[in-house]
Amino acid sequence: MNPHWKVWIPLWAALSHGFAAEPPADEWTRARQQMVKTQLEARGVRNAAVLAAMRKVPRHELVPASEREWAYGDSPLPISEGQTISQPYIVAYMTEQLDIRRGERVLEIGTGSGYQAAVLAELGAEVFTIEIVAPLAERAKADLARLGYRSVHVRAGDGYRGWPEQAPFDAVIVTAAPETIPQPLVDQLRVGGRMIVPVGDAYQELVMIRKTKHGIKKERLIPVRFVPMTGEVEKHD
């Protein structure tokens, strides 16, 4: 969840007409094309592979049925259990900043609906994703399998300590906001790895971390608004 959205745009508005029932597949495709053009390219997302992934991943398949007509709108959406799926622009922005390469191993903290994991998989990454809310983890696992994302591994659990048995990772993406950056996640980055994480409480900003052989480098990016990271992290913030 973040402050960059302005309006909720239903699918029928994005395509200039409405549907009495579920729109055919080509209408969903056109909705994604429109989303990429007006929300991503118009705001400066330029990575061709990221744009291609965003055109391909069926976001409407990864939101509750009650939210489906809004799937390609310029906003976050509720996905139950008090959680949200991030606005498409933020998903694209964070993914572009990580500069994912085919074959890289990526750790995601906060699976949510599985949408971000699907985008990463479209880029050729092997994704290890952890969701603290067990019903969301199970739903995302089932949806990702149904959609054919075999390179995504979903685990229900507390993401604070990452997935040490699968470390090191080339990249880490965190989609819930801790007040301070969890050190175990930094430790699981390989040298040369990158991590993007929203940090803060009332005020949050995206932070990019790059791990070098001499330590880590931090770069502040943009203000955002995500749901807070919960679990063990609350003992350390």
C-alpha cells in the first residue's frame, strides 16, 4: 500500500466500456496494456523486461473476485486478512530498481496475493517467498501453481529471519514495512546482492541496500505507504 495512487479505476473505465459478466481474455490483455502505458511508462518505468512481465502477469487472477474489475486500476487493493496487493506502479518500480537477471535467486518477504512473486518469476528468477498470514500463503501457493509459476516456492511463516537454508540470495524484496532493516535479511544477501525494503512507521520510504565486500551501501528512494511488517520484527524495532 502506498501514497502514489490517485483514483480507483475499474476495468470498464480503463477500457471505456463495461461488462455485464466476466470480460473475455483479450479484454484483460488490453487492460494490462493500458495499465503499462498509462501507469508505468508514463511515470518513467523503462526496463523492457519489467514492462513485458507486467503486461503478461494476470493480476486479475491474483485478487479476490470482488476486486477483479479493479485489478488494473491505479491503486492498491484489499486481499483479505487486513492485507493489500500493491499498486501496479510500485510493483514495477521496486522490480526495476532490483534489476533482476535471469537465473537469480530472490527472497521475497510478504507474499500477499503472489503477484510480485509472479512478476519476478516472469523475469526468470527463482523466487522464495514467505507470508506470515497462513491463509494468504496457502491461497497464493495454489494460485501461483494454477497459473504455472513453477519457479516460485511459497512458505507460511515469519519472514524476519528469512530463509537461511536457501541463502545466499542475489536479491531480497520486502513488501511490508519494518521500522528498522532486519539484519538476518542483510546477512542472507550474497556479496553483490541487492535488497529493497520500505522502512518506517508513520513515515516510510523505500531503501535500496547493496552489499559489497566492504559492507553495505544504502540509498533512499521514494516515500511509500505499506502495511507494517509483523511478527518477530516487532521485538527488534
